[in-house]
Amino acid sequence: MDFAFVGPETPLAAGIVDEFKAQGLPIFGPSRAAARIEVSKVFSKDLMHKHCIPTSASRSFTSFDKASDYVKTQKPPIVIKADGLAAGKGVVIAQSVEDAVNALKSIIQDKEFGASGDKVVIEEYLTGREMSIFVFTDGKAISPPITACDYKRVFDGNEGPNTGGMGSFSPPDFYTKELGDRAMREIMSPTINALAGESAPYTGVLYGGLMMTLDGPKTIEFNCRLGDPETQVILPRLETDLAAIAMAVIESRLDKLDIEWSAKACVGVVMASGGYPGHYETGFPIYGLKALDKDIMVFHAGTKLDAEGRVVTAGGRVLTVAALGETLAEARQKVYNNVSRISFQGAHYRKDIALF
């Protein structure tokens, strides 16, 4: 084995990096302590408040009664987050105090997300344009940022419940170098330095979910990995060998590597099972995968081969279809021209990815 590259958050939260390093095995990703930046919303918010990293005002609670009393003093919309991992679904934006109390009941009392809901964070609602920013770091050197926008809500117009992600595009049409420099200076670099100061030096890729407010970029959350579906629109733009980046991080020599990104745009659209993110059925054949243009990328997520060798649905988010283009509009047109050729029973996808 040359090295391990960890994609999902769950093994990072469980300490896989620590286990590998204890055996002298090379692995890309943050330690269990550093992964708390995603694993615990309470830890993340406390870290940001302590180190004056721009974020929303917030309070954390373990008691349903105290949390519900607090939300009754707040003005909607009210953001409620389960503390732990919830596959991207542990966030509720309550439009009324009643909705907020019901969300707290589901999370704290009914244990909708299990132990992840033992604590909750109640946050100020931020408005503006949302942007995801990604950097590679070996704990000291930090790569120039790459950015994307993702769509969490299940339906067009950002309607419906949150999902693990229904599509994304890169780069954001409003992104400027000045904006990236400010996000790096005020958020990404201070966060990596703060983790080092907390005896949890961060290595791997750090993903910041930011809101571009009237007061500048503020942090919504951090992920300790590339993220999905953002990975599917970021990595097609990467011109430097990903393995070379991983090894430079593992060997603490990222400052010696120039990382280059294509100027092209990339758009990815998620095709989901009917009913997702709620109850859905699986096992339906997927048609049209061989009818796509040659330069179209299809990333399989919730699929498998059945006894007859057919590709069938096996999850909520089934496929992500992605395309590169010279412009965002070109990439968008290419991807939707091909998404329409794929079908399976109950399939649904957003029609407005990369429109706003």
C-alpha cells in the first residue's frame, strides 16, 4: 500500500488516521481530534467564538426544556443543528418558533439522529450568497483555495427539506480573488492555526461552508473532507496529480508543490430516488447510461449490480452527472442535455443547479 486516502467523515471521526499512524502507515486526512471541526458542531462553534473567527451567534444545549425556552426568545428563521454527524441532514431552518420547538423535540427527545442529537446548537440565521471553500494543508502550509456552490434543499428554488446535496458547480459566478484572499485571511488560516493551538494539528483537506453577508464572509460550518457533491465538480478541475498532493501533505512538504486548477467551469446534478430524503424504494433498473456524450462524467453513489448484471438503484442519492465547460452556462447546458437521457422509476433531480 502506498497510502490511504479517506473520503467519508465517519472513519475520520472514529480515528482511522490515528490508527494508521500508530502502525507507521501513510494516510491522508485529519486525526480524530482535528476531525472534531466537523464531528461536533458544539466544538466547532466554541473554537470559532474563542478565536474570533467570523461566524453566526449561537448557543448550545443538552436540555430540551432550556433549548425550547431559548428559541421562544428568538426571531425566526432559527437555525437548529444536531451536534454530531447526521449525513448532512441534521440541520433545520425553522420558519417559526413552533417549528423550532418541534425540531428540538425530534432531535433531543425523539433521537431522530441518535446520539448525534444529545446536544444541539441554535444559531443566528445568516443571509447572503453561500460558498464552499477548500484548501489542502499539512498543518503548516496551506494551498490556494478552490471554491464551489452546492444545493442542499431537495426541490427547485431551495424548497423542501435539507439533503446530503442535490448538485453543485465550480467556480461560483460571484467569486473574486479578493473574496478568496479575505476568506483565507479571516477564516481558513486562523482555523487551521487555532486547531494547532488546541493540540489538534489539522492535515488533509479542510472545507469551509461560508455565507457572504453584508459584513463579509461568515462561517456556517466546516467539513473535514472534500464533501459530496462538491468533490464531483472540484476534482475534474484539478490539473495537479491528486496522489502527489496527498503525499506532499503526508510528508509535510506541501510548500514545495504548486497546485494548479483549470479555468474551466464544472456543473454536477444529483439524480435521487423518489421520496428522498424521506422514505424511498430501491432496486429499480437505471436506463440511458450508455447514451451519454463521451465527455460526461457519471459518479455512482446509490447503485449496485443486480443478479442479472443490471445497474439498479440502491440508495437515496443515486448518481451525480457532471460536465466541464469553457463557461458555467456551457457546462450547465451539457450536463442537463445528458441528465435527461438517464431514467429510473421515481427519479427526480433539481432543474436549477448553477442558475443562482
